[in-house]
Amino acid sequence: MAFEDNQQLTRIFEEIADFLELQGENIFKVKAYQKAARGLEGLERSVCELYSSGQLASMPGFGKALVEKVGQFVDTGQVELHQQLKASFPSEILQLMDVPGLGAKKAALLHRELGIGSVDDLEKALKEGLVTDLKGFGKKTVDKLLEGIGLLRQGEQRWLLGRVSQLAEDLLSRLRALPEVERAEAAGSLRRGKETVGDLDLLVISSRPEVVMEFFASLGEVIGRGPTKCSIRWEGKFQIDLRCVPGESFGAAMQYFTGSMDHNVALRGRAKRLSCELNEYGLFDALGNNLASRSEEEIYERLGLPWIPPELRETGAELEWERLPERLQLEQLNGNLHTHSLWSDGTDTLEQLAEEAQRRGYRYLAITDHSRSMVVANGLSIERLMAQGQQIERLNASFSNGFRLLWGSEVDILGDGSLDFPEEVLARLDFVVVAVHSQFSMTPEAMTERICRGISHPYVDVLAHPTGRKINRRTGYQADWERVYAVASEHGVALEINCSPRRLDLNDKAARRARDCGCMISLGTDAHSLAEFDYLPLGVLQARRAGIEVGSLLNGLSWEQLRKRRARLVDV
DNA sequence: GCCGTTTTCGGCCCGACTGTTTTCAGTCG
């Protein structure tokens, strides 16, 4: 399938970049392969398809040489240069550069002088003192590399957005409590709303950085510490960087440390073409005069750009967009369209859920407990579903403020594509999400048929967690997603962005593609408890990253509009 | 290897911190 090809080629380009760097090749050539790899990663089209249709050359970073290498991959499944490079190095050498503190230069030196070709070789050489004659390998370096090998073997992954959000809020409130701290904010990939975060970047305005550094260093194991910058390891695993800047460069620092790297490179390139220089202290003209630095807005403005929201700062291409999407706001959502109650595997009663939803200002809440096949999740029989409907009806009669519970269900798409409740039952409900919960390892062709059949039934509103992936845990099932989007669009079925931090499914790029294929998007927390209502903002972030505006969101509709849409009475 | 509102050649983001350096290279983000 398309995604596997993209992933394979991404890996190949990354490895070519690493090999070239080891060889001491021109660093910009290395960067060209790295950039191409990033471009392919998560591309929502098949790279082979793009190549065959001649569209690849218009992708930024793909010039003549790289397009030709994609061609080799399409024809043979391999890239010649990659094969040559692989043959000229030990098979495990690239893992050396995964050791924190060890870059290409030192790895190449180790290989050239001592024949070290793997992390195991390195560990042995370090312990036996074989490296001490090499230039640049003092005692501290040896200790640091041994520690780095330990960290690498822990195999720590990027942390989930939800987890890092909470950690950041906690740390920021502690920093803000210091009298020496004027302002503290999170930057980096957390601010951009990436689904996982590799390290946390915090930014502080203070006229007394030494006090802030002292406090911060006490929070974890110190990796590095200077007058204005300190890095610690949180719980022995997760890196947190703190930078202290003066108030007048706060905007420039936020811009710089929010990234992404590609966005910053593009922005600095633009500054350079305007004979300016942009760094984390500000935007300066050729004479060194400060043109803008206090706020991000003025920096973008001086560069002739609108302020670009952090969630869209990814590839750098966003600088050239004719129009930025209208930034989705949490307040534009009228409700949450995927929740579970005590009736199946949730922890709260319908009354509690309704109360919490109203407290949060929702106009409606869809109760979507599991259908009967989900025995492990206490799925509802038809009889229990009907009884639940009666209770919901009574509750709705008791609300005087126009709030409404939607009587819904999360209905299993069974192995053959049929649904877990008969049509006459589905017809009675207010809202139906369908989902795959079993037999994940079907062939892509069979899975595509199954899902397409599932969403072709009448009375289906949403395909929930469409790919079934769980971040850092499982990749999700394979299917022809272009086909799924087409069928969903044809039948007016929305695709969900499941807001659970463990899922975020669809992801940002897939959601953008689904929207471009004509699908509506639905945000649902899949909450099994009241606290999980907090997941909705995570879904909003992903929707923003996908450039989705409120007009493409089911949650932007009133419940009356949802009902009419369900009855296919109006075309929304 | 890519790219072009100074350019088809000569640029390519740039600064903090570390360790071993005796003035700076390597790593990182």
C-alpha cells in the first residue's frame, strides 16, 4: 500500500543522509536528503503515484536527482546509491549516531581509526579505554557516551501530546510563581500541537536568569547548564530545555523556539532576501538595527507575512499560501460527538455526563455507547439500547436551556462490513458512529471493502477512529484510504478526529486529505470518564494543523442541523 | 542536492553549550 512505500523510501533517504554525513559529504547535500525524507513522511498520497503522474517535481526539495532516485525506487523497490553506501559500511553503523552526544564526525573517526561499527563495539571500546588516544575523546566524553548508550537502550519514545501538555502546565505554573519570573510559556512542538513531543521547550522572561536557572536545575537531572539555558532530564527520561530571555526579545525567542526547523529556515531565508537577519533575539537590518523582536506578530509583519499560527508552522510552504485557514476555536464547537457512559464501559451516569457537558457550555452531547458485539466493553443489546433511549428522552425533557443529549451508538463494523445493529434500530437513533474493533489483520483489500460497506449503510453519521492506530503502540490497519474518503464523501459520512491523546485518529495530514476529498470531519473525545472531556482541545489542535475550518466540522452544526443532515434533508 | 524579486553559481539559519581546545570543533535544536 501507498503508506508502506512512503515509509520505506523515507527510511532510505534518511539512511542515505546518514551515510553521506559519515563520509564527510557536503552537509547541504545531506540536508537535501533529510528534507526530502521529511517531505515524504506522512505524505497523504502515494509517492509512487505522484512520481508516475509527474507531480513529484513540484514538491519542494525534489529536484532532478531526487526525482530520479524516486524513479529507481518505483521501478525496482531500491535506490542504487543507498545500496552502494550500505555495502561500504558495517550493517549497524548508523545506530552509532543515535547515541546522544555522538554525531557523524566522531562516529566516522571511531570507525576509521578503531573499526567500530556498532553500539556494542563502541561500548566495549569505551569500557576498555581504547578510545582515549583519539582526539576529542577525554574522560568526560567517554562517560557521557556510556550514559548515552544507556539512554538509547531504554528505547524511550516521544511522549504523547496530552501527557506533555499536563507536564508543561504544571511546570509553567511553578515557574510563574517565582517572583523573578515575569512571564513563562511553552514553545516547541508542544506549542505546534504535534501529536507526540520529543522534548519540552520552555521560555521565561526574567531579569534574574541565575535564580530561575537555579530553581529549574533542581527539578531534574541536569544535562547542561549555562547562564541563560538549562536542560534537564525529567524522571530520568524526558528532556526539558529552559531558556531565559529579556522581555524585548521574547517574540523573537518564541518564534525561534516554536519552530519547526523547516519553517524557521524558510523564514530566515526570507529575511535574508530582504537583506535582514533573523535570530532568536530579533529581526535586524543590514546595519544591525532591531526592526522587530518583542512580539511574533511584528516579526511576521515586518517580513510581509500574516502571523502564522504555530500549528501551521511545519514545512515552510505555509509562507507562500495565498490564504491562511480561519483558526478553529474551541468555543466554535457546539458539542462532543463521541462519549461513553456507565451503560457500556464508561464510568459515569447519563446525568453526570449531561451536567458536565452543560458546565462546559456544550449545546449537545452524543452518547455513543458500544453495540452488542463488544461484549468485553459491556456493549448494549437492542433491549438495553431502547431502555437507554427512554432515559435519554426523559432527561432531554428536563433540560430547560435547550441542551440536548443525542441518543447514539458506537456500532461495530463486523468482519463482513455489516453493522452490529439492524437498520430499523439505527433509524431510531439520533446519531450513529461506526468503527472497526476486531480482525485488524485483514488484507488491505478486504479491510477497504469492509469499511466502505460499513459506511455505505443508511443512518451512519461518522466513521470513528478510522485507522485504528494507537500512537507508539500499533500502526493501525491498512486500507485504501483514498477510496474510503471517496465513499464517505459520497454517502455524507464524516471522518472522526478521535481526540484521545493515545489515538488522535485521523491524524492531521489524513484529516486534511479527507477534507480535501469532500468529507466532513467530526471531533469526538471517546471519553470514558468526565475528565476525558479535556481531550477536546487536543482534537481542535489536530484540526487546526489540518487547516480545517468550522464549516467542515460536524461539531459546528446545531443539533437540529445534525438531525436534518442525518435525514439527508439538507446538504451540509 | 536544491534553488532563484540580487543569483543558473554560490549560497544554503544560527547561536548556546561542552569538552578539550591553547582559539575551536562538535553536537544539538
